[in-house]
Amino acid sequence: MTVCAIEITTTAPFSIAADGSYAARLAGDGEARYPERWTLAGPEPYAVPLPLAQPEEADSEVLALADGRVLIHRRVERRHAFALLYPTGGAADGPRTGELPLGSVEPGDEGMRIRLLPPSPDGCGAFALAASAAGTTVWRVAGGPFGPVARIPGRCSGGVWLDRTGRLLALDRELEGTTKAVVVDLGRGGEVSPLLQIAEGSDDRLLLADPDSGLLLIRSDAPGAPRLGWGVLGSSLPVRFPECLRGEAGIPFAVQPGQALMPETCGVALRLEEGGGTPGGSGGVIGLWRPADRHVFRLAAPDGWLGTGLWSPQGRLHLPYSTPETPCGITGLTLPVAPPPPVRLDPPPAAPAAPRPVPLQQAPL
């Protein structure tokens, strides 16, 4: 099978399976990189290396599946190959790695890029995004027949799942000079429908979504400058841009699940830029926030933090980290109680008028 030429762009250094049972990363450095699978479902996490005869290149991508296998996307000469890796029974010289080739993509147009999308919510499917100015193709690379499943006009980026079945995929499509989030229905041959239409000329990107509550995390320049905002899928209410998120350049990486019909109560974790009066710590800075609050808690990440995490339905944020002393570790954070709003003796000045965002009334759900 062929597609236009592709440049790998790593989506995340640490991939967590859709159900949180496994994770994967490319461990090692220099000329000794190898895939590594973490088991997260037990009482303590543990890692299993999955090396092959040759070390992996730095631009290879890995994705953890719910069945314990690890999908790898690597460049092989000019091709882009996909395979499943899994540990096999121990032998005299130790455990070995099994490999199941899935398919490859031949090069063509050098202006196209390909990367893995986040794990499909069904736990077994996996998809890749091949994008160029001429158009974008969604490829199924695991969990079904290998091949294209949707073709979208325009260059697409991002990639957020909107349901628990792996059918509705949101992409940020650049078309005619603006970027708008759209929904691709993989169950209807890749049918495309608009998702975010905040202002006519604004760039509206979807960063993260929670299928349980419908909470959407958005970055848009509709308020006059790029800002973080939130909305609810299918709601008639407009997108809101909280003042406590003004100026935050962070990227949301985890949303608390299980809060059906209560998007305001979902905990949100953001990866913030270091500095700016934040707590110290070589692991970086994490912001914890929920839409119902007017405060962002800025906390130091653990040393060796791998840049992502997973919320439990009970409101506990689990953060993976790796240090020489603890190569495979998980630490937890709980969203603190927000401080009460300040008491104002005088009425606050009226805010300047701003364009009213268009509600998410065209969402497919």
C-alpha cells in the first residue's frame, strides 16, 4: 500500500493505553534505544523491555494497546513500517520480543507527514494521520484491515477521540487560511462535519475531550489572542475563556473521567511552561484546574516525569516518572480545594465587550 511521503512527528514520549492498563515508551538513549512496556494495572508498576536485534531510531513512535502489545511506527529506509511487539516466553538467555508486521507505507510527496494518533478508546484499534496541504488521510494500522479509512480535504493536525467506541475523531483542519476543529465519522466512511465555529476568522483547535461529561478543552484566538477555553459537546452554551487561564501557555494532557453530565467538576491537568514564579523541581510544572473553579494550582512535577498522566474517576492524577533510582514509578496528586473568591466591597469594572462565541451547536452528538 502506498501513500505520500511522510515525516514522523512523535506525539508523546509515553503512551498510555485507553483503559490505563499498560503504557509504552522508547527507553534508552544514543544508539541503545528500545521499546519498553509498563504494566499499570497491578499493585505496583513494572517495566518489561522489548528490544529487538537492532536498536530503534530516535524518531520511532510507540503506542500501548489494552491487550498488552505495543505498536511501533518506524522508518525503514524510505518506507514507514508498523508492527506489534510483545514479550514471549523466557529462554535460556532471558525473555525475548515477538514482532508481528502489520504493513508499511511507501514514500511519495515529501511535503506530507505521518504520525500515530492517540490510542483508540476501544483499546485495540490504532490509527495514523498522514497530512499535507493537498489533503489528509486517516490510516488504520492495527485492530482491523491495514489501510486508509478516511480522506479529508485540507491539512489536518491534532487528533482527539469524542466517544468510547473509536468512531468519532476530532481533527484541527487548516483550510483557506484558518484552522477549525472538525469531526471525522469513521463509521460513515470518513464523513466530515464542523465542530468549532467560534468566530468566522478565528483559529479554533480542540486540545482534549472527555466522552463521559462532554467536556472540551479548546485553544482559540477568538477573544483577540490565543487563549485556553472550555465548552461542552452538544451544548447550546458558548465556549468560555476563564480569566484564571488567561496567559497560560500550557497544554492539557489529562481529564478526569466518569463525571457524566457534570463537566464543571472534571479535574484537568495541564503541562505548563517552566518558570514564571512556579514551584521548583526538575520534573517541570503541572497545573491542576476544574471548570467550576477560578484558580489554577501550580505544582512541581516529580523528578523524571514523563510528561503525561492519567486521572482516576475518583479525582486522583497518576503521573509516571523514571529516574536512575526508580526506573519505573508512579506518583499521585489530588486536586486541592479551591480558595473562595475574594470579597469585593465595590462592584468590579465592566469588562470590555468581546465577540460572542458561537455555541457548539453543530457538534455531532
